Amino acid sequence: MAVQIVKPRIRGFICTNAHPVGCQANILSQIDEIKQGIPYKETDMNALVIGASTGYGLASRIALTWAYGAKTLGLLYERPADDRRTASAGYYNTAAFHQQAAADGFLAQSLNGDAFSNEMKTETVDRLKADFGKIDTLVYSIAAPRRIHPDTGVSHESVLKPIGAPYTGKTIDLNQEVIAPVTIEPANEQEIIDTVAVMGGEDLEMWVDALADAELLAPEMTVVAYTYIGSSLTWPIYRDGTIGRAKDDLKARVDALDQRLIDQLGGNAYISVNKAVVTQASAAIPVVPLYISILYDIMDTKGINEAPIGQMRRLFSEHLGPGLHPQLDSERYIRLDDRELQPEITDAVTERWEQIDTDNLHELSDYAGYRRRFRNLFGFEVEGMDYDEAVETVLGF
């Protein structure tokens, strides 16, 4: 037992602890949104969710479980609690997910380790064979800063940089809470290669190979991976930068996987283009916190904003649920970013972007809301919580 009062330890875009009961409240809220948003349909679906503890991966797992009764195996790479510190938010999210899944009678298991490794692929195959069987849905939702290549042993570090020329723009200094100029130097060729190695599609390809070799892909199975395109304001460091190059690699490999699955199983592989959301990873990207603060203020006013769980509710109720055929654009993307990229939204964001400075930050954006959402990720500033109450921090799943 490790009962303690947990207060946030936050500096800039880094939060080094998490609140277990706050994280649990977040999970219960997401489950409730799915229960209210998708009529329950019982299926015998087996789903593997790679990157299942936060963001879109976690939201996918919740949607598949409470909308369709899917049996899920989730992969995550999270820190448990010890005598010195709390567990990571993703660990507490997973503990809360398991607790509620068990209470509601759903089969859910998780493996905690490096999904890029051959060892994790072998362990996953063994667990699927023992307790699940063939996979109907594979969700790939990894956003990692580093990958040790399982065959070469080379360590690749991803970077968020423009390609070809420096980028100069605005950002929020999250420590001082002021608007500041930022210049990002362009990536060199090795940084581009490394970012593609981490964030591209090779690992997903390896996962499908491992599952196919083990005969664990069900007929007509579906693979879905996630990406982000965004508006032209973020393109220099995202779509046209190193991450964009990695996502081009992901797209090419998913298109090839789609044809392979069609030919072999009558299945499909898709990429869903999702909207900008508040995550610890996105908070570290210059420009993005300011962009999201402006975007959310506008979308909230119009009543069209969505958290990851709202996006996944749409994905699985309108595109990838049982018996559905997804609506694809001309490049074969599922577009869940359609609301973010409505011309009236992008025009309004651009207009505010040009005007915003430290003096009018809170007038032209919802930075306070951005900060609250960021802290919510770690179980802090969750409505109805008493943060002066001691809580158990050592949990399992």
C-alpha cells in the first residue's frame, strides 16, 4: 500500500507524476461517452491495440469494448509506481480500464513493454494464441520519440523539424506563459532517416508480418493507423517536415498492406486522419500549443470540438464498425479532421494567429482551457476531484 496526497509536478510541457483517481475519472467519462454515443452491438470481435494507454489508442480500445464487446489485447509502454513516484498516467489509465472492463464482463488483457521489439511481438503472438485467437481489428497508435530497431540494434531518435529551410513562427513559452518567437533549424538527412524509422510504417508492417506468420489474421480483418495533417499554419514543421516524411512512409506501407490484405484475406488497411488534440507529445511541438489554444476556442464556440474519444466514437460508429464501409477521400484517407479544416474554421484561426501576442493571449485563445486539458491528461484539475485526499498510488492490472 502506498497512500499519499498527490499534487501535480509540472514544468512547461513535462508532467512527471499522475493522479490515479483523476485518471480513473477520465476513463469512466470516456466510457460513458461511448455508451451514450453508440448503440451497443454484441460481436465476437478480437482487437489488438498497439499503443493502448493514452490518446487515440486508448479511446479506440474503449470504443471497441463498450460499443461492440470486443475482446482486446492492449500494448503499452508505461511506468508503474514505486516508493519514490507515482505511476505514469498511461499506467493508471490502463488500470482503470481493466477495472471497469472486468466489472462489465469484458475480456481485456494488456502487455507492458517495447512494442518495437521482437520480444514483444513474440509475447503478443503467444498471448493471442492462448487467450484470444485470430485478430479482426488491429489499431496502430504509437507516438514514440525513440525506436531501437529490432533487427539491427540501431537506436533511432525522432525529431520535429522542418526540411530544407529554417522555420520561424510563434509559440507559447509554457513556463512563462507568454507568446515568443521560435526558430527551428532544418533537419539533416540522418535526422530525417531516423524520424522515418521511428514514426513511419516499418514497425506496423513487421507487426502484420508477425501476426500473418502465426496465422492470427482473421478473414476480412481491418488494420487502422492514425495520422495528422492539420492546417497550413503547422505544415512547415509537421506535414512538410520530418514527421510528415515519416507519415508519407506510413501511407505508402499502409496502401501496400491494404492490397495484400485484400488479396489474402478480403481485408483492408486504412489511415484515419484525426484532428489536433492535447497530448504530452503535441505539447512539446513548438507552435502546436498556441495553434490548439486558438483552434479549440473557435471550435468550442461552434459546438464542434471533439476529444479523442469523440473522434473514435465517430470512427467506429460511422466508418469502421461491424458491417460498415468507410468513407474515403481521393487519397484513401478516412477524414476525421473535417471539422478542424472547414474553411470558416481555418480562416478564423489564421486571422487570430496573425493578431495574437502576449497581451491578448487570453482574449484570442483558450489557453486556460489548453492548460486545463493538459493537466487533465495526468488526472489533475478533473472536475469533482478532492486533491487534498490521500489516494492509493500502487495499482495493478
